Amino acid sequence: MTSTRGDRRRTRRLLAPALALAAAVAATAAPVAGAGAGAASADGRAPRDLTPPYYYASLHPETAWAGANVLPLEFGHEGADTSAELTVDVSGIEGVADITGGADGCRPAEPEFSCTMRLTDDWARQELILEPAAGARPGDSGVLRYSLDADGLPAVRGSVTVVAGRPELRVNTGGRVGTKAVGESFGTPVLIRNEGDVPALGVDLVLDSDGTMGLGGRHSNCRYAAGGSAMRCLFADVEIAPGKTFRVTPDPRMEPRPRALDARLSYGAWAFHTGFRRGLPPGGTTPGKAAPLGLVEDPDGGAGAEFAETFDPADLAVPVRNGADTEAVGDSVRGAVGTEHRISVGFRNNGPAEPDTARTRAVFTVPPGAEVVDAPYDPELDEEMLPQDCAKKDGGRTYVCTGYGRVGKEVLFDFTLRIVDKDNRPGSVAASTVLLDSESDARVRDPEPANDRAAVGMDVPGAPSASGTGLAPAVWGTGAAVAAAAAAVLVVGVRRRRNGD
């Protein structure tokens, strides 16, 4: 492009039609429309223009998020694959942004250029690389126009408003609140600051507790995921100028659910049409009917609050006064010396808490008259450089196995034992649940500690009867080696098992 600056049109005037549309959408708590700047033909055979109506060209590309300089021109298509020609008119964004590259089949030029595309049965996309023009100032804007032509199909005409600069919304960091009881309702402040260089015209707010808490209020400008643990709220008529801080009012309220142990709230805010958006969990959503949430300028300007450094959501940790009955599950072996036997040992979570932010470990002490010839092993964990579920200690006399158990579910680990001696002394399994984020390996409160230990019985014909309680000396695994092995189990491994990857 030339360095001559075209007529400047301010961002607010260009975005006014979209804001009016967004306000109407928000009134019914429906998602913001993100497609259709182009005026597609009424002919049902025509490709559908899915291109976002606005594109913000970052004036600080060296610190912009990955992919921020990509403008996607997108089209939906139903029918047989066919070739098409995309024509792009760049004259309207002179002095605002320059197109410096494109995907295969596309060579940008001034004032107009064409690209070849392939329309597939569903969706097609052409990417253009944009950079702010030399001398562009925050808020400068212009219109990029394009047309899509394919043999035998109606043409599609569209446009994108290109704005120099970006709104960059940041939320206050949540940190951690005091311990809450199950069902205890509390509010938490949510602040939103624009650290970008142009106004945020319309705000999209998402709060998600990952099922650990119910979100209250049922506000009419929000939609709620099935189960009510996540919500998305739209503030279509709000403008946050650069440097300004706004507060959600009233403070969003939530309460820990009966199975919560260490609840966590994730929340984030994004400006309309910036390419940032976080949806709700899969499943249906329902609109609220109560008074809408507000978003007003904070009179203190966010004084004393810390803000996230990126547009990613912030997390609020909520410890919950709750417990989980972790029951050890043992097994037994019967046979002669030299025989091998398969056993399954582990634990069961009897609730009420479902410790999704904790790990449960089963310390298996091998009976003195047996040895392990086959322990749990997952080759995929080795490939992914993750620790195995069971770690061998004490030369194979003890194994520390770690897993995640939902309420009412058993988590079992399969071992093969060989009987090596006429010795009926039993082994044992000891189970406990430890918080993942604790600094001192803090255990989760167990309301039924009597079932935290279970025997692994031995019955070898001709062996003297075992005496005592039937539990081996290392039943609880309090040795330093056992504790260290349990603490070394990586959180990522636990989460991997939980998610079933």
C-alpha cells in the first residue's frame, strides 16, 4: 500500500450497527452473532459468508497473541467440491492496515487481487496476513471488501471493518478465599480492565466452576449451562475505554456443591469481535429470568486489585469444608509354594466429596511369603514421559499406587504374585487421599478411618497360622521413602486418568 492516508472513520461510528444487533441479541440472552458481514444471496445454493464482521489489527504485533495477525475469510458450503475465485479489494483500508501475505493460491497486491479457493462440502477458509500500516493510529478504520465466485453458484459479496489497535481486556486475579461450607452462598468481585489501545465495545463474560459450585442469580442477560455450574453473560451496550476498569454488579454469587472438596472458579472477559471467545461446556443452555447483571465503571479504578497479564481466564480457589471416606480394598491368595496368582487391590471412594483436586494413594505391602512377578504397567505413560500409576519401593516389598476415584467407584490395580515360602502372614493395603495443591501433603478428612486399611490374605497349605491383627507392619506406609514416592506422582498423571485420555 502507499503511505497516503485515506479518510479516517472512527471506530465507534463503524461499529454502531453491530452494537445495535448485539444489544438486541443480548436482550434475549442469545449468543452474539459472529458471522455474515457479507450480503449473501437468498438463493439457498449460494455459499454462506461466515467471516467475522470486524478485525482488529494489533499495533503491537511483537507482543500480540499467536495468530492475532491472521484475518480469516470463511464460507459455508453445501454441495459438491468445486473451485472458486476470491477477489479482495484493499483500497478501503489504505493507511489502516497492509495485507502482507496469504495462504496458498493467494498473492496480495494493490488495490485488488484474486485468490483461488476450494469449496468443500461444509466449510472453506482463506487466511490473509495483516499488519498495521505505517503511521496508523489507534481507532483508525476502513472497510475491506471481497467477493466469492464459483461456476454455477450465485456470487457472494462481503466486507470486514478493519480497525487499527485492539481492546485487551484483563480480569482481576482470583487467588483463594477462606474455607466455605457445602451450600454456603458467597459472592466474589469480578473486575475488568481494558489494557488495549482502543475501546472495548461490548463485553462477553464467562464464569465456569467445572461442576464444583452452583452459580446463583439466574440473570436475564446470561445463559446457564446444564446443571447451572457455568454461565455466559453479554453486556452489549457497555463501552470500556483504554485504561478504564469496570466492575460486575452485584458480585456473582456461588455455593459449593455436596461433592465439592476444593472448588475452583474460572472466569474471563473478552471484547466483542476480537477473536477471543470462550464457550460454555457441551450440552444445552437456558436463559436466566432475574434482574440482569450490571457492568459499571469502578469508582476506585481497581485500586488494590491485581490483574491477569494475558487475556486468559483467572482462577479462584475455594477450599470446601468437606470430606471423603476412602476405603481400602484388599484381596487374598490361596495356593502352594511356586504357584502364581492374580490379585486386585486399591480403594473405593464412598463420598460425600469427589476429590477432583486431590489424589488417592493405595500403599500395597506385599505378603512376606510372596513376591510380585507382574505389576501394573502402561506403555503409553512411558511414551508420554509420565510416571506409572504404581511406583515400586523397598526392593519390591511395597508399591505406591495413585489414582482418581469418583464417588461410589472402585479403583483397582492388578498384580501377579508368586508364592515363595510357606508363610501365612498377610500383606496389606492402606488408602488415603491428599490434596494436590497442599504444601505439606495434607490429607483429606476421612469420616470413616476404620476402613482405611485392608488385608491381603495368604493361605498356603502346610504353613503355620498367622498371628496378630492380620496387617503387616508397613500397613500405613509412613516411611520416608513411601511418602516421597506418593508425593512424586505428578498431578498431570492424575488428571490424565480422571479425564480418561
